[in-house]
Amino acid sequence: MDKIKLQKELQEQAEKICRENNMIDFPNIHLKYNRRGHTNLNTGHISIPIWAIQEGENFITYYLIHEVTHWILSQSHTLEFKRKETEILNRHNLEPIYSKVYVKMLLKDNQIVWDKKTSKIYNRT
């Protein structure tokens, strides 16, 4: 994995998503060895955990969209947040199946492309 290259690609995706949502300010994307992602509206930083990469392209896209949605709406996990997140995911041909706040499954063209039940990270013993 080329962390610098991936971070640059995620930065470009984040900026594109922001432009599509009429944002003129863009967050700075950082890949970190964190337990979970975080959006800091004060510093403009979004951290994506390194482990999310191991879950594959569709999951990392979801994770980025989740954090960028925080940036766009400046809010936590409200109903409006979930609607906006779903809208953006759908534009990326991903359909989320939710378990409360976070996805438990991602579909693409009616096929499961990520499932928490079979996740390598979520099911470590």
C-alpha cells in the first residue's frame, strides 16, 4: 500500500464531493493509525484509520463519504446526516444498509460488496 498516493486520491475524492455539494472549503484528509475516523471542523482535518483500507475500495469510499458528510453538514449522526450520506453514497453507486448509525452492509448493483459480518477487521478474535 502506498499511503501517500492513497491519501492524495482520497483528498481528491473529498474535494470532488465537497464541490458537488457547493462547498468552497475543503477538509485535509489524513490516513492515521487510529481506532476510528474523525472530522475536526475547527482544524479542517479528517482522519481515516489505516485499518479501513484493508476492508477494500468500496468500504474506504464509504468511510471517506461518512467523514466528508460530517464536514458538509457540520453535524453529528442526525436523520438529515443519514439522508445526505445515503445521497452521496448513491451517487457513487453504493447503497448502504444501516445498523443504527453506521453501515452493516454495502451494496453495488444489488450485490453485496462489503458486509460487517464477514469483515476481517470487525471479526478479529
